[in-house]
Amino acid sequence: MPARVTPYLNFGGNAREAMEFYQSIFGGTLHITTFADLRRAQDASQADLVAHSLLKGAAGVMLMGSDTPTPEEYKPNGSFSVALGGDEAHLTEYWDKLAEAGTVTVPFATSAWGALHGQCVDKFGTAWLVNVTANSSA
């Protein structure tokens, strides 16, 4: 059985909003478990924070995410990006929604290797690479 790699994103108190945003882009089902659900809230301020979430997008995108229990533990986007590759019809739409209200670091355009390619940091601080090859096998 092949291994599956699924990005696990961390947020500083807005994981629910972020994961619902990603669900609005990728569709599918979103499951959210709070610290209160797991009886792991150390005080009332942690009760509604997301302890774990799983998004199974309609086109195969999977993301997991959670809030850090305390603001001090949150480290904004480290040295990673989430890479998307595949069917242009989906990816162009994904790009538009991820880049909106975010910061485009590499405009979505034809790259030196012939693919449509762009990079952005969305409004939640997650870095994305989107690559659409001519034969859609990114």
C-alpha cells in the first residue's frame, strides 16, 4: 500500500475559519474536533479552539489542521509550501481563490518550463505553489 502525505497546518486561533475557507475552495467534507470535545481544554479560552480537523476535498485534496493551544506556541508559516498540481480547470479556480486577499509572490503565468505556475501566501499565512502542466500531470 502506498504512503500518503497530507499537509497538517497549524493556526493561532483561526483554524476553523481557515479550514472552512479551504472547504469553500476544494469542496468535500470537513470534520472538526475542538479541545472541549476531547476534554483537553485547560481553560475556557481553549474550549472552542480546533484540536484536529480533516478536509477531504471533492477532487482529492486532503488537508489537516489545528490551532495551537496558546498564542505563544503558534509559529506562522515555516519553511514549507503546499503544492497543487493537476487538472487546469480546477487549479486555475483554486489559484484565484487562494490568491484573493492573500499575497502573490510569483504571478500565475506560463513558466520557463512551460507550465502555468504561481505562488502565493493566502490570507491565513499558508504558502501555496500551483503548477499546471500542458498534459495535466503536475
